[in-house]
Amino acid sequence: MSRDAFSYDPQDTRAASPRDDRSHRRSTPPDSRDRIDSGRNEGHPQQSADGREQQPARASRSESPRAYYLRDKAYFLRDSELHSLAEVGKFRVIAAPDLAKYAYGGDHARMEKDIHHLGRLGLLTDRTVEISQKKTLRILTLTKRGHRILKGAAQLSDRQTAYHGLRKPREAKHDADLYRLYQKERARIERSGGRPLRIFLDYELKKNLNHDLALLGPDNDNLERKAALAEKHGLQVVNGKIPLPDLRLEYETPEGEVRHVDLELATRDYRPRGLAEKAKAGFALYSRPEDAGRLRRVLDEREITAGILSL
């Protein structure tokens, strides 16, 4: 009998956790926190009730894998390996050094062990891409099989999209840096007592927006209708267009309100007009340190007061 991906632990007698049915409190949809399996911890920090990471009580528990099935084949994974699949799946592509820093607390040896195992199982692709004539970048992406294991393991909330494969090889550096951008914004939110809920990449935002634009038919160029549609998606019309951010982070405030922040990773390749539109759309602008000076000059020349945050 063919089975989809699920976990099995002969000592696990837990019932499935109920789905979070909180009502919507903002125009942007709320979501439950990414669910981490509450079985054995595999050496990766757990989250406390306020969303902050806690180190596992006993590191020895990290060596106890669990079985996840796909078409009658068992894949034995530690919690830290499953967590890595979830991180990579949410962002589509992550630079290996960044995964080691943020998901493993700087434990590169531990990450290398997990990544090697996931690669042998055919769940993760580990490759090096050229990002300039003199520089390369080691990046990680899910395989289709890894994506199916992740979805079946219920590691992510039902509404958190996960991806597999490298869609834009030429933009691998930019897309991989979004993971670091998220970590910067996540830290800011948590310092204020908030809690990250889920992320939207531009793929998902664009898909949802284009679907609704198509429903407008001949009215899709009507500025009033377009503005109403943009507001529905938490966006704005700028120069007759609806700019999209690289990343949207939805979070819960200390007061329990669900809000979102739209983040853009700007580079020196941005044209002045495009950068100005992103700023006018209200996005929080981040840049690599080497690009910040040029980008600030562009904004100053256009008399735009938006700040540039350092990645």
C-alpha cells in the first residue's frame, strides 16, 4: 500500500495538535506559528512560548532519528535535518554559511553532517554557483522529493508556502540574501516583543495579485479599482503600478494584533526610478554595506526620506 510522507515513532503517543483557528484581525491574513514537531529534539534550538530560541536540554537526544515515509520508503531524519528542510523550503534558496549561522548557532560541523545526509537521501541539493568573475556561492535548495517529505511531515503551518528547485540561477545571490534579511527583521520584531508568523516571497505575492487583477478584466487599468485591489493585498499604487516587495513578513504584536512588514533588498543595480517606487510603496529598504552609499545618494537626489538598513 502506498503511503504519503508521515513520521513514525513507536514511543510517540501524542495526538495531532489542533489547527489554529484565530479570526482575521487585519487585512493581511494571520497564521499560526511554524509548527516544529514536538517529538525528539535533534540538537536544534526549540522555541519558547514567546517565540525565542532555547537550547535543547540534552544534546544526546540529537542522535535519535525518526522515520518519514514516501511511497513505502522510509527516510530517517533528525529534527535538525527536518528543520533545515523547512528553512530552505520557505526561502527556496539559502547560502550554506547563513544556514549554519542562524539554524545551527554557528555549529558548521553539525550542519555539514546534516546537509551531507540530506544530500545522500536525495532531499537537498548542495551546489556552488558563480556570482561574479571572481566569486562563488554555495547554496542549498530542496529537491522535489525533499519538498514532498517536508509537506508530509507537517513541519510548516498549513498556510506557509514551501518551494523546491532553483528558479532564477542568475539571481541566486540576491535570493539567498533574503534569508539574512529575514533574520535581521525577525530579531527587530522579537526585541519589541512580537512574534513572526509566516513569510511570503514575491512569487506568492505576485501570483495572488495577478489572479485578482485578471478578475478585473477590462477594469484592470482603472486606477480606482486598482487602488482598491492593492489595498486588499496590503500594497499601494505608485505611478500607476503596484510594486511588490522581495519578502513580506507577517507577525503578531505584543498586543496580539497581526501585522506585516514588506522588505526589499536593494542593490546598486537598481535604477533610480525603480528604487524610488519601492520607497514610495512604503517598503523597508535593506542593502548590502557596499551598496548603501550609492542608494542613499539616489534617494537624496529624489528628495525621498526613506532610510536604508544594512544587511
